[in-house]
Amino acid sequence: MTLSARTAWRLAWPLLGLTSAALLLPFGWRAVAILGECVAHGDGCAIADLTADSYYFEAAWNTLWLGALSALIGLAIGLGAAIALARLPRLERPVTLLASLGANFSGVPLAVALLLLFGAQGVITVAMQAAGLTPWIDLQGLGGLLLAYVCFQAPLAVLLLIAPVKMLDGSLQDAAATLGAGPVLYWRRVGLPLMLPSLVETFGLLFANAAAAFATPFALNGTAAHVLAVRIAALVSGDIFAQPELSALLALILFGMLVVVIGFTRWLAARLREGRA
């Protein structure tokens, strides 16, 4: 069945409208409410609380660099796995199944698995101590969060990059082999430049996946996890220290961060494709 562009848009409008309302109405309402409170109360508003010290800015910075670094590491691991699967197609189905499980393996299950491996009484930690070695990672710190993020970023990157790798023209690699160029030289000179738009887009999606993660850092470190998602939840916990206005402002900052990164990566990927054409 072939649909015209106008008919396709008409069919998509209900979903687009519902998604837009679910995303924009709450953020627009809270943004107007916060600005109105600041105009009415001056220094007593959420913006003043945010700028009073660097505590929440540190959480924003942690969210930014953890999301970016875990996305880059996951991108590198996922690209290597996707390239290997292109040469070993018989493994694609089992690896895709495992990657699908790994991409959704977060929150409490991932935290428990990491604690069993790298916790104070974890298997790897105890084995290293028995061998006279110092444990190499502290799960209660930002390094532990980075490891946890990479555990679900890498499988997701595999799922996102399998299709772009398979779309590369096989004749290019065959021609490169005929000219004496090995696989490494081919990917450095031809494959990676052709894959660059897809890599940029995937980076944006991976960043958003990590920056908005709440279940994993909370299950691993509780409210001590110093990232925006956990700080937002802590501010609306319902106790006497709840600050819903400040939590809404932090949510707006996180939303803006995600929109900027995803929008920029999509724009850059489109420009790269236009330049290549």
C-alpha cells in the first residue's frame, strides 16, 4: 500500500499531538510557574536556590560528562561488535538477542550484578584482595556509575549500529582488498567516514539514555548518586525538605540538555550526509 505524504501526516498527527502535549505542556506550565514565582518573590524563588551554591551545578556537570563519556565508550564497543557481526552473520541473531537483554538490563538487576562482582564482598574484589591487589573500582563513586552506564550503553550501541554497518556497500571493501588495503585501513579511510553521520546520531541517543537514567544510579548509590535524575527525585521525596519548585527547575535543565544534544547531533548528522552527497 502506498500513502501520499499528506495522508501519512494525517495518520501521524494523533500520535504527534499526544506526544507533544505530554512533553511540552508540563514543561511549559512549570517554566511559566517558576518565572512567575521569581517575579513575585525575587530572591525566594527556585532560581535563587539553584544559584546559591554549586551543589546542583556539580550534579549537572556529572550528568553531562558521565553521559558523554559512557556514550563514547559504548559507541566504540558497539561499533566493533557491529563490524564483527557483519563478517559473522550467523552470530547476528544470538548477539542481537543478548544485546537486547543487555540494553534493558538496568536498575536493580544491574546494581545487584555489579555489587556481586565488584562490591566490598564481590567475587572480583575478594579475588583481587586474596592476590594482594587493590580493587580497581569503587562502585559507590562516579567511576562505579560510569561502569554501570557502559554496561547498558554498549549493548544499545550494538543494536543501533548493526543496520548502518550492514548498509555499507560491500563492493567498496572488496575493491579496497583488491588494491591491497587491509580491513583496518579500509575502515579508517572509507568505512568510518561513511559511518560518521550514523555514529553522531547514535552518540546523541546514547547520551540521552544515560543522562536521563534514574533507576541504575539510584539502585546502585541511592540518594548519594550526584546526578540530576537522582537529585530531582530527592527534591520531590515528600518529606519536610521537599522542594518541588527546585526539582521542576532541575527537570527543565535536564530536558534542555537532552534537547540541545539530540538536536545538535541530528543537525550535524544531516549536514554530514549533505556534504557527502
